[in-house]
Amino acid sequence: MSSSARKNSFDIVRFLAATFVILSHSYALVGLPEPQIGNIHLGGFSVWVFFILSGFLISFSWKQYPRFDVFMAKRSLRIFPGLIVAIILTMIVMGFLSTLTYRDYITHHETASYLNNILLLRPQYSLPGVFTNNIYPAAVNGSLWTLAYEFFMYFAVAMLGVFSLLKKRRIEYVWAILFLLNILSVCKPGALSFSIFYLDMRLIVQMGLMFFSGVLLQMYDKKIVYKNKYWISSLVLFFALATILPLYTALFGGLLLAYGIIGFSKKPYFSNFSKYGDFSYGLYIYAYPVQQTVWYFTKTTSPLKMFALAFTTSLILGITSWYLVESRFIKLKKHIKLEDYPLSKRHAEIATLVLPGKPPQ
């Protein structure tokens, strides 16, 4: 979107979600139970928020220029450059904390295979000899698992779009199927205990419900009213029902949390929050190894001390990542010459409906 169109609070919601992930992990990584919302940790809840926002914004991005290769190229420019640098930097630095000599560490097959995380395949959390005595031993970056599910959702949106299924009624069916599968997951916990392309089916349907709740809200965006009393009530009701009936927290997330989060995000209260950059992604991908490093050196048992030290350091890394890596690659989107990737007549009509009389960006 152009700067003039960004009169919303999406950026601060993303930033707060990343912050709450760090806060949640600050408990776990010092050996304490993480704060709960219904039957999910605060960190997991924050990831739901990410997926709701992503579903809403990514489906709009598809409608702006509905072509598979252009869409996936833009998504890749947002996800991979920062991730690649974070993984390589982590791999290099963590060698100094390994119980192995640096030479043995850097030549170890497990060090080389850590690079597979760049491909979003089965995540590898360990590096040889690193954090072996931490409370969560050998877990270098436990947050990477979500990125594969996120990219899977991008691909799903693109494929639905290619086959002209990214429409209101079709998305209603997708959402309903995901909702029913979440009910099945509650009633018969073992029914979805299998994987698809290394991804846990239980997490696919849970994250998918959040993501496609955002997509569905985007499909009906012009018809939905987001008065303050409505979205606030939706959030309050979500937290109340999640407390009373925790087993159904994901279902309430798809029904109530999504509307509440998008309702707040569409308000212009914090529209200038990212005036100097969007640091949430960098904050997210660097925080876990920073937190493990904090415990390695301090052995703290205080989650608040862990949070203060890790958040400050991770924010510095996130800001650095934005200015030196992420923002530079995002600018490359402007160099994708849309005239070289013409739309089909059917998809051109979609783009025209989104931005009438104006070429999509």
C-alpha cells in the first residue's frame, strides 16, 4: 500500500505480537510455565495474531496483482533475505559458545545442515555443542518452525487465486472446513496426527483457521463494520470464553479474535508507529537465540530480567536487520516490471476491481 493508504495500526500489532512471543519465551527459557490464554501459551496466541494479520494483508496483496510468480517473488523478498542472514549469522556466532573447538564446530555436518532452515524444510533447532546445558538444551532458535507454516499459507492463497477460487463463497468453504477440522482435533486429538510436507496437520488446521479468518475478513472488507464497541466486545468475549472453555480456544480465535484484531488494526491510532521501519520480523527471528544466549551467560531465573535483556538486544538486531537487509530487498519489488508479467483477462478484472483506474503496485 502507499503511505497515504497506511492509516492503520497493523504495524504496531505485529510488533506487539513479536514482543509477546519474547515475553512468553522468557518464562519457558528460565524454567517457568509460560502465561496461558485458554489452552495456548501467550507465544502461541501471538503467532495466531501474526497469522490473522497475514491472511488479511496477503490476500489483499494477491488481489492487487493476481499473478503467481509476481506474488511469490514479492513474498520471498520479504521472508528470505532477513532469514538467510539471521541463520548464517547465528551459525557463525554460536560456534564461539560451542563445547567443540571452532574448527570442529564449523566443519561438523550438523552445522552445515543448519542451513536447511533457509529452505523452510524440517526445522533443525540444534547446533553441535551449543546450549547443551541450558534449560532447553540444544535449542538455538525455537521460533523458526512458524515460518514454514506461514509460507505454506502464502502458497495456498496463490494456488486458490490461480484457479479463481479466492472468492467470497469459496473462502467460506475453506474456512468452514478448517473450522470443522479444528472441532475434530478437539473431539479426537489423535485424528490429525500426521504430517504433510514435514508440517504437522494439527498445526496446519489451527494456523490455517487463523490465517483464513483473516482472508475471509478481507473478502468482505467493504461490507464489515468495525465500530469500536464491536471489535472491543469481540476481544473481551474471546478472552472470557477461552478462560471458561479452554479446549475451544482455537475455535473462538477463528470466530472472535480475528474480528477483534483486524478491527483494532484498521484504526489509525498508531499509523505512524513504523515511520522509521518495520522491526517486528527481525525482532522475531533473532529473539530466541538471544534469549538462549542470555541464559547461557547469566543463568537468570527471572523472566522479567530475561525479557528486559533479550528484548533490548533483539530490538537492536531487528533494527539493524531492517536497515541493512530487509528494507533493501523490499525495495527490489519496485524493479519487478509488471509489463513483463501480463495478467490474464480474468485476473486483470480482479486487479481492476481492487484499484479501479490505477495500475496495481
